[in-house]
Amino acid sequence: MINLQYTNHKQVSNALKKGLTTCQQLVEYYLTQIENTQELNIYIEVFGEEALAQAQALDLKYKEAPESVGKLFGMVISIKDVLCYKDHKLTAGSKILEGFESLFTATAIQRLLDEDAIIIGRVNCDEFAMGSGNENSTYGPTRNGLDKSKVPGGSSGGSAVAVQMDTCLVSIGSDTGGSVRQPAAFCGIVGAKPTYGRISRYGLIAYASSFDQIGTLSHSVADAALVLELMAGADEWDSTVSSKAVPSYSTQLNSTQNVKIAYFEDCLNHASIDSEIKTATQELIQKLKEDGHQVEAVPFDLLEYMIPTYYVLTMAEASSNLSRYDGVHYGQRSANIDPKASLSALEQVYRKTRTESFGTEVKRRILAGTFVLSAGYYDAYYTKAQQVRKLIFDNFKKIFESYDFILIPTTPNTAFKIGANTSDPTQTYLADIFTVSANLAGIPAISIPLATHTNRLPFGVQLMTNSFEEVKLLSFAQQLMLEYLAKT
């Protein structure tokens, strides 16, 4: 059984103020939880001594001047192994970055540290965030804490299980096509992704630059709101980040007004969807109608184009982004260079390093991405996919002219068995069919736990809204959690 001591930062903060616990005791508790869950392969590296020292310093700071502590005082977080943290190792779950140590801290992580968050370790993930099951890591798969034979989802699977098994309060992940929301659904927690450009990507290892976004995994919407709020905002180091003012998400979660919600019948009638997930989503829709919300089915005939469009574009961007990993600039380099070979020594370094040090899935995506960008195929694949992406974007904008939210299941199924899709990777790709739309359109989305399947695994429901309307999204998600989902 999972023994949750605190499920949100408000509880932690109140306990600290009343003297019921200290930062040091919190870290000690989480370190014990990490020790007790080693078989799940959650953490690549635990910053135990460092976290304890930071906790002791914060306890002293609070004792001397309580008003001086930051907004995240007492929050223990883990970070996905794609986020830079100065003087700490960073590998993106890949052999090719073995031994690499970051020279700087990601903007988002620095902003959390500035508010007195405590980082307890870096967690496992699919190599270069490419995967939907956390099976594609050089460190081996992370296992779902509710059933060790099942995946936790991906690529932020380590982050999801870290929160699920109470080894930290919040984990910071990244979401390129559902990599925060899908594992959140598989693990029964909250996963939130903001608008593209809302949070700086400086210090986030790139997979697909026009899709990647930093997100959160937590037990509560309130913690997601607080952490997103503090990470968001303009950054001189990222030219794609928005300069829009950041509202106070965490203080605007009390809305109880009725809203207009669209849903896609094509999602609920899709051949891949589990019958229990379909029924639970329909029951939620009916309950919302009974509570006075306007909930209507809207046509959306682009669902079948989502996965191919997403993968053509992200693989193309991955081919470009990962070209820098060549065994020369940094990271692992092949030792098997034959000076007598016909190829030049430099070409051998490139070829052997990339062949030996990239995993199977990463190589598959680089090759596919290089193909769709090649002469003769660029217009047929890449250009066409960009045109479809624009259609998807326009369709969503049109829907949001009449509706506040779109509601669909987060995933078509519950967590699948580790290794089940190894021989057919397209089945893994299809697990993202309901999540990739938010990244294609660049809009904010959140997954909240909906129910538990008869197989005893959780699944979630996903809400999406218009760009930069995180306040509305988080507020309604909180309303759902408190007024309905907590009762199911």
C-alpha cells in the first residue's frame, strides 16, 4: 500500500508552521520511501546528502526569519533526467551522454530553487524523452507502483511513479506529445502541461523543439498551479518563451461557475478505446450536464491524422536536434576507431559513437526523421504534416470560440505490460492518440484521475482549453476534483 504522509504543499506548509515536522524530517521520510521502492527503478541518482543539507539550511532560515522563506518552502521535488541542474549529471536516459555534467541550471528549475524547493534526485525516463512506457532508457524500465508488470507511461514515467509512490511531493517532467499527461493517467495522479512558450525551455534537452514543454506531476491541482505559476514567464535565454504576464494560478482556483464543454464522439467511439474508460467518461459527461454545465459533442474529423502528423514532425525535429550528439562535442565516444579503415577517423567517430550509444527507438526516429526531410520526400511528408498541423490548430481555435473546454479521455487504455509492444512500436505510438493534439495545437492541457478499472489500474480524463488560459483550465480541473471525481 502507498502511505501518503502529505498530498499537497498546503498540508506541508501548515505542518511546518505548527512545528509538526521539519524540512529535514520531510527529506528523511522521502529518502526512506526511495529506499523502499528501489525495485521500481525510479531514480537514476538520489541527491541524499545534498537534499538533507539544503533542508537543514532551510529549517535554520525559517527559525531565524519565518517571513523570509520562499513560496515552495518544504516542497521536495524530483526532476526528469532531461533538465539541467548545474554541477549534476544529466544523461536524458542515454548512453551517449554518459558522464556528462551540466554547466548550468534550467531556468524553470532555478526558479523553483529560488523559492526554496528541495531537489531530491533525478528520475528515469525514456531515452531523449522518446517513448510512451519508460521502457527505452539505458537504465532499464521504470515499473508502475500499482502493478510491477506494467509500464508507468512515458516518457516521464519515472516522474509519475516518484509521485505515485510518495518519494517526493511533486516531480518536474516534460511533455512533447503527452509525456506528462499519459503517465499521470497510468499512475492515478495529476499531470499538467501549459501553453507552448509559457515556460522557458532553456536547460531542457530538446527532442522536438516546437512541441516540447515542461510540465508537472503531482497529487493535486493546487500544487500543479503553484509550481507552473512559479516556473512560467519571460526568459532572456529562450527566444520562444512568451513575454505575457503570468497570472497567479494558485490563488484563482475557486471558480464554481457553469461552463461550456465540447467532447469528441470520435474519441469515445474509437476502435482502440477500452469499454470501461468509455463508460466512465460518458458518466462524467452526464454528471456535468446534470450539474448545469453545457456539454455537447462536436465534430472532429482529424483524429486519425493526429498520430502520423505528430510523428512525422517530431521525428524530423529529432533528426535535427540529435545531430549534435556526435562523440566530439560532449558525452560518450566510441573507443572502437580503426585508423586503417577506409572511412576517415572523424566519420568513424560519428558513425560508431551514434550506432553504439543511441538506443533502438532513438535510432528509429532519427532515421525516419532524416527520411521525411530528405530531397524528394520533404514535400510529401514534412510539408504535408505541417499543413495538417495548421488545420488542427485552426479546428481547435474554432471550437474555443464557442466552448470553454474540450474533454476527452487521457488514454484509450490503462497501463500495458512491460515489453508488450516491443515487436510492434506502432502500438506504443497509438497510446498517445488522445494526448498529441494539445501539443500539435500548442494549447494547455491537464489529466486528472477519473476512476479505477476493474483490472485495478487507474485512468484519467483530459481537459484542454485555449492558449494562455491556464487559470480557467486549472480552476475547472480543481472544481472537478473536489466536486465530482473525489466522490467516484
